[in-house]
Amino acid sequence: MSKEYTEDENKIWRASQPQKMVVVKVVIKSDQGNVLLAKPDYKKTWQLPGGGVNDHESPEAAAVREVKEELDLDISEGDLLIKGTIYKPDEEILFVIYESSKTISEDTQFELQSDEITDYKFIPAQDVAPLLSGYYSDFWSRNYR
């Protein structure tokens, strides 16, 4: 017979489990089919817009917040389609990657987060992988050839 646990017992059990950082990234395409990349000042590579999920925040809410913070671009949780995940075991980071179902104009002017993002550009999907960190390679080749 299985035992039913109290909410307090469940909280204790969850607190004992390994904790991993969750990061969200968003593939945003232009009306011409190109992918929006952002250049952070702390990395040599370009990145998909996104960032860390805060405590008590859903991944979708984090994606909306991070895109707004980095590029001053409004996207909607309802427009986010999950494309997959990447797990980076050496740092215990789980990346959740979404694609926005809405496209944007390549003429869009972004207000960059001055203390983090130095540039942005639109790139054809087939040319994106070499510009991203290596851990995106398998994901990108499976989803955006």
C-alpha cells in the first residue's frame, strides 16, 4: 500500500533533491526567415536572447522578461513554442529553448540592455550554429538545418 505524504513532507523531499540552474532562450525569426542573435559583452559568441529563470518564475515568464530586458522587445507567453532542451552537465544548467510563433521586421530598432548586450543581428538559420556556443550544435542541427 502506498503512503500519502503531507505537503510539508513533500517540501522536505523536494528541498533534498539536486538543484539545477534553468536558462531560457528564444528563437525569434524575422519576416524574412532570419534568426535574431544578441551579442553579450561577457562572451565571445553570439547568443539567442534569453537568460536565467528566477525563483518562483515560470520558464515562459522568464523568456518574456529576458527578451524585454535585453532588447526591449515585447513577446507573449502564448506565442512561445517549446523547441527542446539542452543539458550542460559540467555546469548543471538546463536550457529550455522556445521559438516565438510571431515574426518581427528586420527594421525593428532595439533598445539594448547597455550593461550586457552590445549588438544584435539577423542571420539565416543555416548560418547560426557556428556563431553560438558549441553546446547548441546538436540542438541546432536537429531543428534548424
